[in-house]
Amino acid sequence: QVQLVESGGGLVQPGGSLRLSCAPSGSIFRINAMGWYRQAPGKQRELVAIITSDGSRNYADAVKGRFTISRDNAKNTVYLQMNSLKPEDTAVYYCNADAIRDTGSGRYQTDYWGQGTQVTVSS
């Protein structure tokens, strides 16, 4: 079963930067949009940023101007550059891919998720 694998989380001081990466563990027939979500303790998971296959981007208001999402279509990899980090950015960050899976007997829309990577912003 193909999964998304995230990397790049960690502990950083306020005002610092981190770069998250996410790539599938195996082959996926076609990936449409890829995105990053986050979930802070006691809160619901929320969309952080999303990028379509043609490069269109959308961001949550809370991260506009500070975070940048990008992707490498050849590697099916998505990145999240996070600058000017704030304590309220502390959360588990999850990667998502809206994709088409080819089972050999049909093609189906599938949502793939990563296991999550912890980002902690604290002095």
C-alpha cells in the first residue's frame, strides 16, 4: 500500500524557518492536487496550502506571505517552505495527495495521506 512520507519537521525558535518535504513510498498512476494540512492539540485538522498539477496555489489566511508550497512533478514531491514561524504554527503537519490509482482492473480517485511530522515553534 503506497503511503506519503513526510520529512523536515522539528523544533525551531519563533521567527525561524523549516522546510517540509513529502513524497510517495511507491508508484502512483497520477497525482492531481497535493497539499499540506495541520492539526494542533485540541483542534481540528485544517488546510495550510494546496497546489494543483498546473501549479495553482492556495493558502490559509494564517500563513499567507510566510509559507510557500511547491512541487516537483517529475518526483511527485511536494514541499512547504515555512518562514517567520510563530508559536501558533505548532502542530502535526500532514501531506495529502488527490490522485488516481490504477488497480489493473480500473482507475479510481484516491486520497493519500502521510503519517504526519511534528513542527514545534518555541523559545
